[in-house]
Amino acid sequence: MKEVKEKNRLSGQVIHLTDSNFNDVINKNRLVLVDFYADWCMPCRMMAPVVEELAKELAGKVLVGKINVDENPATADRFQVFSIPTLVIIKSGREVDRIIGFIPKSQVEARIKRHLE
């Protein structure tokens, strides 16, 4: 697993989150979109390109991260993720919105933009 590097935070790349780096990342970034997923989940695979596109398009405004629920159960439990994919929008360290299941990119983007200043 790659370590989170400061330069990647604004580059438009999706950051791979873990139980150990999750708090640090969400507390150091004003607005974060977190994709809770599993490798075996087909709707998660459908959501992956949407998440990657949003990371590029919202670079510098929103940090986009992914966390595998099978490999990082503590964070999934903390956020009470019972269905995947689940997208959680975190602003200033607090959850402000949640999307469960696959939805089109335009709808995800609209939900994120509500929380941009």
C-alpha cells in the first residue's frame, strides 16, 4: 500500500486509505470524498471510474480516497458501512453526506458541490 504523500493530495489522484492513515488524511483536508469498497463488489467496480474522474476534475478542491472494507474493518465499522459502495463526504473532519450504492457521476458531483465554499 502506498504511503500518502503530500504532493498526491492535490494532484487529482485517488488516495488509498487505511485504518492507520484515515484520521490523519480526513483531519488534514477540508473536504474529502471517501469510497468504501471491496474488490469482489460489482457495483463498487462500476463506481471506481466515477471516483477516479471526480478526483481529477475536483483536484485542488476535494481529496478523493478509497478504503477497502475487507482490509480495513475498523474504519468501516466506525462509519457504520453496511452496504457497498458507500461514498461518504467529510467536511472539516465530520461526515456531511452519504451515498449508498451506485449513482451517476453527475449526481455524486452535485452532492459534493453542495459542500464546496
